[in-house]
Amino acid sequence: MERHQITGHTELIGLLAYPIRHSQSPATHNAAYEKLGVDIVNLAFEVDAPELEDAIKGLRALKLRGANVSMPNKTIVHQYLDEISPAARLCGAVNTIVNKDGYLVGHITDGIGYIQSLKDNDIDPVGKKLTIVGSGGAATAVEIQAALDGVAEMSIFARDDKFKQNALDTVKKINENTNCKATFYPLEDLDKLKEEMHSSYLFTNATGVGMKPLEGITYIPDSSFFRPDLIVTDVVYAPHETAMLKMARHAGCKTMNGQGMMLFQAIAAIELILGKRVDSAYMKEKLGISYVYED
């Protein structure tokens, strides 16, 4: 494996999460730094919630350019920062920290990555209706960013579980802070889900259904929920094609997995920290990323 040549000028950007050794994020970011020609490395640090405050103090003291943040730290790191972006505030989560000469600013790029992956494939949700399933962190980021970026109407479905209130809160935030009209529906009402999907431009699964340990599973009963001109996307990136995406593709839909969201959220984070944007075509080729299917 080719190694970055460490010098006295090499700077560090950390990834703070637990567990984290499985993450592909450092490889993605380091590939971008190589292309940009910057003397920076990205390393993963297993930092759990109890150590997070000390880690942020260390980030500031050691003058790291910034950091990427994943669970369980995304929803609590804001309390140790000096400022958070409007989107991060609405989402209640931070995945990117920018160090501006000791002043730490938190951002969320998950939703930015999702919207950019749509635009990268000539999908424009502005002024249109989105139906989305999910109440977790990824879902909230997508929902908030979609509303901020101009989606006109959003139907948010979620199960009646401990995360339901998060979906209800997200609907309230969208209606009070954006021009998007959001409505909550229980996922148990499959007839309503079908109705909303049929009147939407875009449908998104923003849950973990379809990935391990729920691989091969979908809450969509049959292909009648899809129509050929419905665009269907999934935040899941492994497996490459979930059971839901396969069903939608066979129904004639344009489909897209979560690899694009993963790529473009990283590109957005890199641009925030470094002020430079890496070429997405290069990154897709370098990392072997593809995420659109059309029969």
C-alpha cells in the first residue's frame, strides 16, 4: 500500500467515532487530498461519547484543520463547539468540524451529499414532491436539506417506535423554518404510503432496511407501489442494490443507491475544511463508485 510521506509540515484531520475501524471514510478523504495535492492525512480515532469533550479540546490545542464526526458523537458534539450551521442546528447533528484559528464551527453534510448526488444524475427535486421513509439521523439530514434547498412538499413516513417523535419534530421544524410543506404519516399505513408515492416525483428510503442485518428485506409489499416515472433512491450503499431498489428497477424506475450520498457528503466536508473542491469524476473512478441503475 502506497503511504503518504509524512513531513514536519503534514497536517492532520481526524475522524471521531466509535466503533470506526471499519470505515471507508479515511480512504475517501485521503484520495481527495492526494488529488488536491495537499500535505494532509485523515486518520480514524476511536472516540466514544465520554471522551469526546477531551478530544475536541485536543483538536483545538493541536491545531487540527478540522474533523469528521460519526456516531455516537454526531448528536452531542455541538455542545463543545463555538458555532453550528443553520442546517446542523435544525438536524440536531454535526458531522464536520472546521477549525478557524481555534474557533470551531460544526456543519452537517449528509443532506448536502444526498441532494448533490441527485443533481449529479440530472435529478432536480426543487419545487417537487418527495416521499421519504425514516426518522433517524440520515433521514433527518436528507429531509432538512431537501426542504432548505427548495423541495415544495414532503411526506415523511416512520414507524410507531422510539424514533417517531424525531420525525414529528422534523416535520414541525420544516414547516416553521422553510417554505416546504411537510406532513407525517405512520409507515404502518401502507395504503397511504402507496398513495403518496404515486403522487411524488421522488421516493427515498432513509432507513437501514435493506442492509445487514436486514439485507434482502423491504417494507414495500409489491411492485404496484412504483410507477415507471417515479425516481427511487436509497441511503443504503451496501449491498449495492437493496431488495427495494431491485423491485423498483424491475418496475421501470430510475434508481440510485447511497454511494453517491456517501461520496458527495465527503466532498462537501472536504470543501468546508480546506476551501477546495475535489473533482467528483476522479473520486468515483478512484473509489470504484457507481450508484445509478436504469433498465
